[in-house]
Amino acid sequence: MEKKENNMAKKKPWEGRFSKSLDKDVQEFNNSISFDKKLASYDVFGSIIHVSQLSKVGLIEESESALIIKYLTQIKADVEQDNITFLDEFEDVHMNIEHILNTRMEEDGLLHIAGKLHTARSRNDQVALDTKLYLKDCTVKIIETIKLVISAIDGQIEDNQGVRIPGYTHLQKAQPILLSTHLNCWQEMLKRDVKRFKNNLELINYSPLGAGALAGTTLNLDREFTAKELGFAGVVENTMDSVSDRDYVMDFCSACATFMIHLSRICEELILWSTSEFKFIHIDDAYATGSSLMPNKKNPDVPELIRGKSGRVVGNLTSILVIMKSLPLAYNKDMQEDKEIIFDNEKTVIQCGFILSKFIANITFNLEKLAQDTKSDFISATYIVDELVAKKVPFRDAHHIVGNIVKYCNDNNKDLWDLTLEEAQNFNPHLDRDMKTILSKYYK
């Protein structure tokens, strides 16, 4: 009997109907433990709640539940202290944890009790549960990272009150705006990202546990109890949907991609602003690199790399969408591919947000250059249009008049600010002061 228990402790849970061992190359191809071991702590937590439910509804004895929970609690502590060795032969995190439990309880003659853990449960609802628990924590971390970037921008707004910057459309100077307005635009993008991730948290917050492989179970479970104990708002009512749904992964990847697109746009502006052509910002030496050949170079590698990494996150979104595109209900092995996408997104997004927050906090704005560029290249022309409109000149006429003024200045190599009263009145008598006097009031 003892020998039989030893063999059972080492067998894969699904091997009963097979006459051959899994081909070693297939086993290597099939395995996910190399990456889904990151779910181990969540897997054990889910098992603890599951087994406590089994005793609550009378499927196992309270004493048996207490014993299993005792061992699982120690396994969870070992996982969190990185004191667990995961084995490839047990494929995934779920079977590895079950094997560890079996081995430890077998040593104390309790293997027959350990075997009751998986009652009324499938790896299908188990992996959905682990992934949701992981994503809930991961999403909270990402939200905090986004807030770091928003806070860093706040610091720049506070330090640069009243500073103007050229506003652009089509990458051409358009109108002067406050630097705070431009920086707050970045923040508004990021605040929407926070809302997007928070919305995802609400959608994730329903437990799949108890759905089994796809059809639930004839055994009497209390899914509401496990949902509450696991920290969910409720259960996914449809058991097929519980195990086949990966909307929450697609939503997560979509939010990550949108956030990274926002970071990429911010980084593109920082890169442009740091060039000698713009000279709007100085990058702190601790956040730039040089050239191995050209000693004059100071490269904006941080925003460039973030801009580049946005591509992999967008690629991850494409990957999960294509993975799910044609899958029949319910669970399919294809879904195993979502884990590496989630883990890669988490690492990339948090790392990029964190380093960008430090980069932004340490840039210095070139106030002299900004002041110069908010008056040059006819960027103030719209103010003259407004001046005429305020004096009841029809807008289309005012627009045409100022267009003629800009053409005149271009043809005569003059700046708009240098136009005399006499020159101005040649275009319209409502321009009753020299241009410098008219424009100055808009720059107070």
C-alpha cells in the first residue's frame, strides 16, 4: 500500500487513462511552469479558500480541511520566500503545488487526505482564478506607477508657473500656450489611463472558482462563499464563461497598450524638445547617455527606449486578440499563451512608468528659449485676428487681413512684433496701435 501511494504521489493527475508516458519533447513543449510559477502564491491562496469551502459544505471533514490548510499555508510561505523547487515533469504551477502538497503530506502518512484537495475543481477554473487574482494586484501596481508620472509632471507645473511654450499643430508653430497647459494635457491622458485600469478592476472582480472544467459540478458548492473569501464582488454565473473568458486579459492588454502609446507620445515630445533645433529642455546628465564615437553627443536614451518598448506592448495586445479570435468554447490550451503576455506587460509598463517619472522630475526648461519661441514665427497672429474681431470686424475678413500682414512681413523680412502703427493701419484702420503694443497685453 505504501508503495502504491508513493507512485500516486509522483504521477500526473490526468495519467489514469493513458498507457504511455508523455513524449519528452511534447512534455517540454507543453510545459508552462517556467513562467506560470509566478502564479504560485495565488494558486495556493485559491486552494486554501477552496478546501475551506469543501469542509463548509460537508464534502470533506473539518479535520481534513484543517490539515490540508496547514500544509498549504507552509507551502505558501515557502513560495513567498522562494524556497520551492518547481519540476518540469509536473507541467504547470497547479500540478506542481499539488505534487508538493502530496509529497509533504505523504511523509506524514496523509496522502489519502491530500488527494481530496482537488474535489469539485478543474485546472480550468483554477487557472482563471489565479490569473484574475494576479491581474487584480498587478493592476493596482500599474495604477500607482501612473500616479508617479502624474506627480512628477505636477512638480514641473508647480516650478514653471506662468511660463509659455509654443503650441503646435502639424508640428508647425500654432499659438502660444502656457507650459502648464501642455503638461496638464499629458496628465489628462494619464488620468484616463487610471480610469481605464480601475474600470478593468471592476470587470475582473468576479470569481470563476466552482465552474469546474466547464459545466460546474453536481456536488454542493458555495461559490458565493469562496468569492467573498477570495476578495471578489461576486461569481461569474455562467460556468462556461467562467473558464473560456479572457476578456479581462484583453482589457488589461488594451489598457497597457493605450498607456504605453501615451508614454510614447510624451517621450516623442521630450526627445524633440531636447534637440539643438528646439532646445526647450535640458536633460539631467544622470538620465542621458553619450556616443562611443562622437564626444559631443548627449542622447535621450530613456524616452527613446520607452518609445520603443511601446511597440512590444502593442504587439502583446495583438497577440492576445489573435489567440482568442477563433477559439471555440470552452477552455483551449491556446489560452496558456496569455500568461507570458501578462507578465511581460506588467514588467514593461511598470518599469517604463517608473523611469519616466524620474526622468521628467529631473528635466530643466530653457526659459529663455521658450520666451523667444513664443513670439517668433508669427505665432502671435491669431491674437491680431481676435483684436479685429473684438472691434466687430467679421472673422473671415479679420483672418484675411492678418494673412496679408504675415505675407507682408515675410516679404520684407520683418517680425510681426516690429510692425509700426503706420504699417498696421495700411491693412486695417482698426489696428490703431503699433503691433508690439497690441501684442504685449497677451503676454502679461
